[in-house]
Amino acid sequence: MQAVSESKSGFVYSFGPFRLESANQLLFLNDRVISIPPRALSVLQLLVEYGGDLVTKALDCVSGEVGAAVSRALAPGGEMIVYGALSTHRQTDPNMLNIPLFARSVIYETKVVRGFWRPRWFATATPEDVRSALHEVIALVTKEVMTIPEGQPFPVEQVAEAARLAEAPAHGGKPTLTFR
């Protein structure tokens, strides 16, 4: 059971011996601050905010411990799709490519974890499936159910600079080539 209160600095969620201060991004066990990675804290905050609603579908573009936390949050029979794994073509730490899963979750709770790689899907999907998926995405964007993050525009003449930016860590948005 969880209690929610509102303070000047945002919502405070209390569950068992834990307290999550959303605005301050702090998690407490009794009165002691617990240090957890920011993305894991964000996942926890989402789960607490949806308190009691079952998570049956999840997307994981990170992998590692965050992916493990997402898989643990799934309801029995839930499904998680992994599609990013921290840009694995540049990842040098093999531990970041692992998602530590509990056998109990997969066996007894029948949770499913599967991968999705867009280039493979485009290569194997029928043209009708591709058209249908694109129409669905366009409809979701039109209804503002889904947003597409803005890219950083580059004139096509600066393609080399755009490629360098794409390979840089924390580049602040995917480079988008513009044609004028």
C-alpha cells in the first residue's frame, strides 16, 4: 500500500519503509537516503506513480540494470522488448550489455523478453506491414499520444560533421540532414 502527499517541492510517495521525493529525485529507506542510478530512480518513480496498475508491456532501450528493473516490474505474463542496449556498437563494457533476469520471472511468471532490431524488421516485413506500422505511428503523433524528439538539423553539405556528432556520447539529439 502506498500513500501520496504533496509538498511545495512536488509529490512524496511512501510505500513500506520507503519514501520517494519526486521533485528532489531522492529515495529514502526509513530516514536514510539510498543512492541508485538516475534512470533506475526514474523507472521506480513511474512505477510508483502508476501504483497498483499492472505493467504488461515495456520497452527497454538501455539494457543493463535498468533493463533488469523494468523486467522485474512486469506483471506475470508481461512482455519486454529490448531495442537499444546503449548503442551496442560503441559499448565497450560487456556488463552493460547484460540484462540480469530472474529465472523465476521467466519460468513461473511467464514473462517474455525479446529483442527488436529495426533494420532486420524492415528487411523481413512485408511492404503492407511497413505501411501499416508507419500509418499507425503517424496517427499516434497526430493525436499527440506519441512525440518524436527533434533532431539537430545539419545541411546535407555538412554530412561529415553530422556523422561525427552521431558517434559522440551524449550528443543531445540525433543529427538530421536537411535538403534545401
